[in-house]
Amino acid sequence: MSSSLSMGTDSQLTRPEVDLISLRFGRLRGAMPPLGPLSLKASLGAAGISCRVTDVQFDTNMNAFSIESLANWIRGSRASTIGFSVFNDAIPLVIAALDSLHGDRDLPRMLIGGPGVVGIAPRLLMRAPLIEMVVVGEGESVLPVAVREPQRAAVLPGVFSRGRDGIAVGTGRTRREQLDTLPPVDWWSLPEHPYTIVPWSTMRGCPFSCEFCEIIAFMGRKVVARDVMAAIDDLERATTALATTQVAVLDDTFTINKRRVLGLCAEIQRRKLRISFEIFSRADTIDREMMENLSAAGCSRVFFGVDAGDDAVLNLIDKRITIEQMERTLFQAAEFFQVTASFIWGYPFESHGSFQRMLELANQFHKHKGTFPIWPQLHLVSPSAGTPLFEKFRSTLILDPAVETLPMAGVLSANSFRRSFSTILDVVSLDPLLAAPFYRYETPMFEQKRAAVEDFNRSLDVSLGELLIQELTIGEEYATN
């Protein structure tokens, strides 16, 4: 096992009880340490269980198609238990790697969890016999039990395993964690990897019910928040340990509680934390007073999920908000910070007229002349198992290797040069449930929509280039005066 993949003093553990691997292949690869696995490690440590965390972001050989690299990592582990922390784009890789290990002897026990297992636990156990347990939901309380007392863990909510007949058994998701009782992440244990952004979580859960989102299936609609002082203590430790001022708030909707937001902002200012942070919000959960306080505390960007271009589509995805609210809030937010307006297109029920209205709204936001820019993003809707949208329209799924899907940050066929491409493609094509994000939904006039999105994105690239040139010119003039 390559020590360059291990994090912090973990490399000194010659035989940890648990090897925990974070399989994250995101667009900002390497910018942030994997908060979920680090929190799991803290809980294992509090239970007296040694754990090594491996972050594949720093392995140049590891990617969504590197079956041999993952299989060799498993073979090289000296732990008694391996835990996979996955998003759904890593599921085909895990399956293919485990397939390649059949016949190997003395392999560790294998457990898997993370957002990627939502809606697929029984099927995953059937497809991957080497996996002993699937944990659906938060894992801090469950994982130590699963490591030390597997029989007791098997009857806990959210834990899926095999019964005596080999059939998958388990229901629901794990019980919600009380965040203030969890042991803190040891930020100082991280190695000197080039992490540039602190991942900061002040709450878990989302009270809304958007039909395309897996958060409800993963955690339910109950929101659990950390104590304000404890959350700021954690932020201060993390920024100091990582020696960075850049922070990404991971809360699904940071602004659902105004009093709490104002309290967090006030404490950041009281402690004089000179940070720049980004948040996720909804247009109906933020007002001008919150914007003023967020800006004063260092908020530099707010991400809004607009998700459609007309009220008809918003109603169909159960967004429970209107385009008028979106416009009013985003224009106001652009007085205080950069704004990202995220649109989703390609819904099975999306007419060409609704799609055109989405483009018009995205263009309207982009052309808005505020203190800060509004940057639209257009994403093809990503199928996610366990969501209402998936359950209603899974029969319309299409595997289209020439289309850019969300987990790939490019088209599937562009990876055909990779040695394991055909094997991964076989896994993807044989089971849409286990490889949902590699598919797209059938939608009216798809090719015309895709061409329009490509044209729009090209215009955004031109605008961004012009903005960069303008900023460089201003900088040069300032330097010569």
C-alpha cells in the first residue's frame, strides 16, 4: 500500500484495525480533505479503534476506471477491516475491483457507506459478495459497532447485511447523529498535502423535498445543527491547521435559520477570523439583513439552486418556490457577493418551451449589471437512485457515452483509452441502478437542447475570458501608476 496515499500520522500505523478509503473523483480534486472519512476516523479513535484514512485525490494512478490500482490497494491493506466511503460515481469501480479479487485469500472484511449507497444497498450486496455490510446514512455511531460487534450492528437501522439464506436484510437509514456529541476531527493530523480549502459543516440535513435530490433518502428531512461556539471552534482549528483562509460550507442550505446564521457571522467577526467562504442557499431562506451580515463575515459567493426556468417545472420537481422569488433574491444577493445560479435541464417532462425559458432566465442573470456577477451553470439532470425522480422515470434511462454526465466532468467515451474502460462500461451498462449517474433521462428534443447548452457555455467562456483580461488590464494600470 502506497504510504503517499495515507493521511497524517496514519502512515506510521503498520497494522491499523480499519483502513478507510475515500473514493472521491470530483471536479475540484485535491482542494479539500474528505470531511466524512475524517469524522469517521475520529469516532473510531474515540472507541479505541485505530484507523488509517487514504485519500485517493493524491494518487495520480487512481481514477474512476483504475481497477488494478484499487485492487492492489485492497491487497496491500494490513487492516482487519476495510471501509469504502463513496459517492455514486465510484460504485462501478468498487464492483469491478472486487470482481477482480475473487479467488484471493485472506482478504479483510469489507464495509461500504457514504452518499453513494442510497437506494442500492440490497442490490449492491447481491452484486458484490465480498462486501459484508452496507451502511446507509451517517456512520459515526454505527461504524465502531460494525467493526467490533458485527452481529449487533446487523440489526441496527440503516445497516444492510446478508441473512442466513444469503439474502440482503436491512431497512431504512441510520439514526441521526447528535453533532455536538461527536468527537472533533483532528485537523492537525493531516499531512502536508496541498489542501487549499477547509470543508466546514455546521449542520446536516435539508427540510426541503426536491425530487431529484438524494439528501432526503440519505438523511431524511430532519435538520441537526451544531452549537454555534463549537462550530466556530472547529472552523478556527481547521483554518489554523491547514494554513488557509478559504472555506467551503458544506451545509445543504446554510440559511434555513436566520438567528443561527446571524450568530455564526457575529462570532466569526468577534474572533476576527479573516476568511473567505462560500455557502449554499435558497432564494426563500435568505434576506437582506442576512446578506449584509454574511458579507461582513467574509462570505464571497452564494450558490443558489434555481433548477428550472419556469414555475411549471419547479412545481413538478416539488421545489416549492417561484421564478419571481429567484429573480428578486439573486439580483439582491449580487449586491453583496458573487452568485452562482445553478440550472438543471433534461428532465423527462421538460418541454422545449420550458427549456428555452430556462436559457432566457440564465442569460438574464448573466447580463445583470450588479456589484458582483451572477454566473449561471447548466447541468444535465443526474439520475440518483433512491430519489422520487428516479423511481418515477427509471424506465426512461439512457446510457449515452457521448454525453457529459455529472460525475464524469466530461463524456464517458473520452475515457476509452484507459485500460479498464471496457470493464467499467460493462458494469455500468448491465445495471442502471448501480450506475445511475452515468445515465441520462429521456427528454424531448434532447439533441437540440444539448446544442443550445453548448452554445450558451461557449458564450460564458468568452465572457469569462473578457473579464479576466479586464482584471489583468486594471492590475497593470494600477501597478504602473
